[in-house]
Amino acid sequence: MLVRKLSVLLLLIGLVSASVFAQTQKQVNKKNNAAAKKGVYVNLFRKAGYSHADIDQKVAKAYYDVFEGPNRVFFTVGDTLGYVSDIKNHDARTEGLSYGMMIAVQLNKKDVFDRIWRWSKKYLQHQDGPREAYFAWSINTGTMKRNSEGSASDGELYYITSLLFASNKWGNDTGIDYYKEARRILDAMWKKDGKGNIYNLINTEHKQITFVPEGRNYNWTDPSYHLPAFYEAWALYAKDGHEQFYRDCADTSRVFFHRACDSVTALNSDYTEFSGKPHPTPWMPPGFRYDSWRVPMNITMDYVWFGKDKAWQQQYAVRLQNFLRSKGIDTFEDQFNLDGSRPAFILKAGSVEKLRHSLGLVATSASASIMNKDNASLDFVRALWNAKLEPYDDGYFDPYYDGLLYLFSLMHLSGKYQLITPQHTNHLPQ
């Protein structure tokens, strides 16, 4: 009888002290085979029937097209600098610059990484004032005048994580102390408490990434900025004393996706409240648009690296791909209302207002096949394999956003987008 009473008491304590989500995670983790534990990354292109040589060539060609070819978006400046440009908008933005750094560290392109970091630091990073260590999010590449002094929070997330990975991969004694640079941003972030209207990149009350760490924009979010895998990496490698907070943020982002993604279509709005409810803005009504394309890729990354919410993530992939398949796997368009209907408002791509079957969404929806165990999901993988980074039939061409998401997704599906673990004894300060 005493044992039985103790069992009931322990059960009640467990229910009170932990959420249902946390309990589910514990069950999943017992049989978790995440790459973070095993260091093994699935190559879904092999499962789809392509050879290792062809896969390596496909990724190399995509890198060449985006970074080196005649339609490249990466440009060197002198002997030590370089930048990634959103050519159609005539600017460089922290989004693309930090993406370039992540691609470079993943593919062991140290010179490219170092060039982009030095350029970002020279032209965009605030060296003093309330925004110290944050970055101006956009600069005109012709005039070299900043389009805005404010930050876009996702850029900082990618900068920090890519710098930590560079520290792990290359050490800190080859010209740039990557760890020190990452810590500078993080340490400065924790000092920003609203003075000068500048805040932490993460809303500390809600434990969610902000749209902009400034003014009222500190109080809502962009689902595509939610990168639970990056927070887990910070908890492992930043060593700044906020490890549990970062893990909490990762768990919060996972729950956030449950709320933000439609229960039928799996679509999310570009902008939302912290609750996941769509957030309208003066420039755009709610809807699944360009920012949202990144969400399948972000969820896939978390699934592969840490695997703490696998059951829901698998269901998400099934819902998303079933919805897109219902629109035609070779014809689905790139903007939707959350119920899957065609939106009345179409967000322009540059100066072009048109729905199309965009490579960026073809790419990220294919990355979700890693989570979808139905062999039919390989249709999306093959569709991406057959897609090309080239002008559309109407002449529109975006080697920047389409190109970067295309390359990222090829890396995910080939197992080349990895949690980079310490490979040097000097990756952290002594």
C-alpha cells in the first residue's frame, strides 16, 4: 500500500513540475538517434537513387553558381574582404551575409568566411552606442550608405552560430578569434535592457526571438527566425552562463511551431505574435510568403541535429508535403493564405508582383522529406534534383534568395549541413 501511495504521489509531482511537451521529449529522447549524438547525417539523395559522385557534383555546382559563377551573389573586395548581395534590391543584408558565413563554414571555405566576417564587421557592426555589437541590417552596395541602422534578429543568430562553428572547426589562432567575436555579440545582447530603445535579440519574458530588438518590434516575432537547433548549439558551445535559458528557448520555439503552423496545411504566417497567431503589419497582411519558406528547413535542421520533437516534426512534414502535392508537385505557387487558398495580396519579389513555382520553396519543402518517412516524399527530393537555378519563363531571376535556399537544402539533403563540434583544443579561451 505504501509503495502504491508513493507511486501516486510521484506521478502527481511529475505532472505539476513538467509540461506535457517536456514529458513527451523525455520519451522521445530515450530512443533519440539525433546527429548531435551520433554524428551521422542522412544523405536522402542516395536513398532517391543518386550516386555519391553526382551528389557531390550537384552541391559543388550550386556553390559555384551562387558564390563564383557569372550570376554569383558573392563579391570579393581587395585582398581580405567580401560580401553577399541581394542583387535585385542593390544591397547587402545581414540575412545573406550570415547565410554566406554558415555555408562557408559548413563547406570548409575559410577564406570566404573570413572575408564576409571582416566586411560585416567593418561596414555593418555598431562599435559603440546602444546598438553596440549589433548590426545594421542593410547597406546600399553602390553608395555604401546604410539603409537602416537597426538590426534584423535572424542575422545576428546566424552570425553567432557560424562564428561558434568556425571556432570549433578552425580554432581561434588563424587571424580571427571566432569565439571572442561570437561572445562579443552575445555578451552585448545580454546588456541591452531597453536603454536607447534597444533590447535583447530574444524577448526574455517569452523566450522567443524578436522581429527586431528595438521598440515595439521587440514584442512580436517571425517564425522563420525560430532556430531551436541554433539555441541548442549555443547551450553547448557559447559557454556564457546562459545555457539553460538557451535550451528553454529551443523548447519554446518547438512549442511555438505547434501553434503557428496550421493543423491541416502546416502553413504559417510570415509574422506572428509570440502565441503563433498571425501579426498584421502596415505593409503586409498575414499569409505564408517568402520568409515562411525557411520554416520547413529550420524544423528539419532541428529534427536532424537534436531530434527532441520528432513525432510532431514528422507529422508536420506529412501535412506540408500533402498540401503542396495537392497543388501540384511541379506547379504549387509560393504564397498562400494559411488555409491554403490563394491570397488577395501578393508580396512583390523586387519590383515583380506575381505568384510562381519558386525554387526557394521547392528547395525547402524538399528538405522536409528528411522528416517524412513515406517513400513518396522522395518525389519532392527528385523535383529539387531536377530544378535549376536559372531565370523563370517570365525572365525573373533571383540567384540570391532562391540560390541560397537552394544551396542550403542541397546541403541538408546530402548530409553536408551539420552541427560542427569542436575539432581544436583552442576553440575556447583557456
